[in-house]
Amino acid sequence: MNAPTRKDRTRPLELLIISAVLGLFAGLVVFMSTREIVLALIFLGVAFIVSLVVLAMLALAVQPTGDEKIDLAEQDDEQGNRPLGH
């Protein structure tokens, strides 16, 4: 079995960083317009969570390529798992 590449290992970190940047942006916009730190922190947290969930759902919606399908089939065979319906 091949070890995951560096890109595969850092993918979750990329999603967290993008979500954090979006959350900080929302928090800064609210803070600059209202000057209330508590409200800005609430918006920062909500924007972070919402953007993280949306990005994760979009990542799950991507169809695997031909090479990824072959790799998934090899992993299933190694573990003795058979896909349903085949």
C-alpha cells in the first residue's frame, strides 16, 4: 500500500486555514462596523463553523478520478471488503 502523499496529508489543514480566514474576515467586518468585540467573536465562530461545514461538504461531493477509483478498489481488496452490488 502506498503511503499518503504530502498533499493528501495537508488537505484537512488547508480546509481549516481557509475556514479560519473566512471567519476572521467576518469577525473583522462586524468588529469594524459595530465596535463590539463579543458580537465580532460570535460572528467569527459562526462563520468559521459554517464555512468549515460547507467546504467539507463540497470536498465530499467531488467525484474520484480514474486513478483514485483504482486505488480505492485496491484498498478494498487488501482489507477484504467487497463493494456492495458488484
